[in-house]
Amino acid sequence: MQSNTRFPDTLIDAFTSAKIIGVRSGTQHTYTGVWVVVVKGRVYARSWNDKPTGWFRAFKRELDGLAQVATLEIPVRASFPRSARVLGAVTEAFAQKYNTKASRKWVEGFAEPTRESTTVEFVPR
């Protein structure tokens, strides 16, 4: 496993610009579109539905996977932050990035504790 836990700036810029990225755990799970935010140079996503067959649980079972951003397919490893400070910062980043009236319902939903607990940090592998 790569020791660097940060993506290069060019990839951070791509994640920052993307409204939706594709994520896939392992090689069998299909890509799922997720919202993505960057906080202090780190890449996060959050699951809306914590279903047994969903992407979040797939990453819980198999940490290694792929992220699609723009035209790139990036090998990633999932990490699961628990710090209230980090989770709060991710919630705030969702509110800042997805700030349209149409997004409000989803942003408010992502702030709920059950969804906050499905936060994933993606790091390079």
C-alpha cells in the first residue's frame, strides 16, 4: 500500500470541481455516482442509503476500489473517519459545495447523524 495519504494537487482539483464521481469497491461492484467534497486536501463522500448491497457497505467489506473523476480511473482505499470535527467539516463542505435550492434536501439529509456515520475518506493506494 502506498504510504502517501494525499492525492496530487491535480487530482484534488479534479475532485473539487466534480459534482458527482463514480466509486466502486473491489472489481465486482458496479460504479455508483456519489457526491464528493474536499476538506483540507482530503477527499470525502457520504452514503445516502446504508443498504447491505450499497457502495458504503461494499467498501466496509473490501477497502480497495476505484474512483472515476472526469476521464480518470483512480485506485483508492477507503478510510472511515469518526472524529466529530472531521465529520462536521465534511457536513459543512457539502453545504458549501451543493448550495442550490434543489440540493438543500440532500444537504440537510447528509447532516443527519445516521448519514454522517457513513462518511468515507478516499486515499490513494
